[in-house]
Amino acid sequence: MNTATEPETLAELISDCADMPAGLRQQRPTAPTPPAPRAWTVDDTCHSQVEALGEYA
């Protein structure tokens, strides 16, 4: 591993990464769990906005 220069090829980058001490390698972080989706309902206002769109189909 050459720390004085940036790797110029993919092979050099892979080699540099393979030479890193295990203590410096980070484990993959776990992705946060997204919140549960909110319940969705169609009210009269929403329904009236799209009711006439059937004429365009």
C-alpha cells in the first residue's frame, strides 16, 4: 500500500483496501428501519377532485 499517492487503477485501489489492517475496516452499518406508513383514506374532498377525471380516459 502506498499512502503517498492515490491509486491510479482499480487493481491498485483493491490492493490498497486489502492491505488495510482489520481494525481500520468498518463493518457495514445497519440501515435504519423506516417508520410504518400512515393509514391512507379517501375523503369526500379528494374523491370530488378526481371524480370528473374519468371523462378524460
